[in-house]
Amino acid sequence: MFYRDERLALFIDGSNLYAAAKSLGFDIDYKLLRQEFMRRGKMLRAFYYTALLENDDYSPIRPLVDWLHYNGFTMVTKPAKEFTDSQGRRKVKGNMDIELAVDAMETAAHVDHIVLFSGDGDFRPLVEALQRKGVRVSVCSTIRSQPPMIADELRRQADNFIELDELRDVVGRPPREPRAESSAEAELVNGE
């Protein structure tokens, strides 16, 4: 489903991709991920979306965000919101869906193919709108976890589904011991 001369853009829902890879038991090596898709086509941009939990001028995922920014990714961030739910549990909310959708629609005129790294069914209308603009859309997530990490309606709408587990040998690395970045991404996934 990839052509060497097509213009590509990657749209990575950071917390969603983190959760999908974790459910499969591996971490993403973002340098290898970028290289893999540069090999598949003419990659114009790789966007990474995440909310930052900023406490006392420090975010646990700041090192990852900085590394991605210095290594060719276009970072789109906003502060996460902390709140306490009705049972008194601390929750973190940091949904980046609107930012991703707006950027994808603006980018559509400049690319032939968009790869969306997310299984969030809320993106189905975005995929449909991109297709109406003549852009092919591949969605990367997993159906091999329990429960599957991709909404059925998103998978059906996409032109191509990329099983994340099949990229494990190309873009994966064994999971490390829990890190600050990982726990922060996990909090964002659970708080969305």
C-alpha cells in the first residue's frame, strides 16, 4: 500500500500509540519508526501529539518530547488538566484529537498518503474527510491485544490497516523498566 514516490505524513496520537505498543509488550523506537516510513515514501512530516503534565516546571515526558523535537518530529503539545473525580481519584485529561484533526486537514493538500497511529474511533470522520480530498489513509494500531486497541469503524474506514505487532521487529525495542515518561503517558491514556 506504499509507493516510493508518494508524499507521506505521519500523525501519531502519542498516548494511544504508547498504549497499543504496551499492550503488545514492546516500546517504540521512534528513530526506527521515522526511518521505516522514510524508506516507504517521501515523508514530508512526522507529527507527534501529546498533552504535558506540568508540575513545578517539570513534565515526566519532557525528555521524550525534547528528543522527538530534536530528531525530526513536529511536536504538538498542550498542558494536561488534572482533576479529582466524584470518587476522589486523581485524573489527568489531555485529549489532542482536535489538534490532530485540524493539522491533518491542513496537510491533506500537500500529501498523497497519511499514516495515522491511533485506534481511536473518533478519528473515523477525519479519515473519511481526508479520503474525500483524495488522500489515502493508513491506520496503525493493533487487533492482537485484549481488548483490541482499534475501533472497528476506524479500521473499516481506512484504506489500509497496519498491524502494529507486524512492525515490532522493525520499530520496536524490548520494554524498559518503568520510566517517568511511560507512567506519564499511561496516566494520559487512562485520563482521556
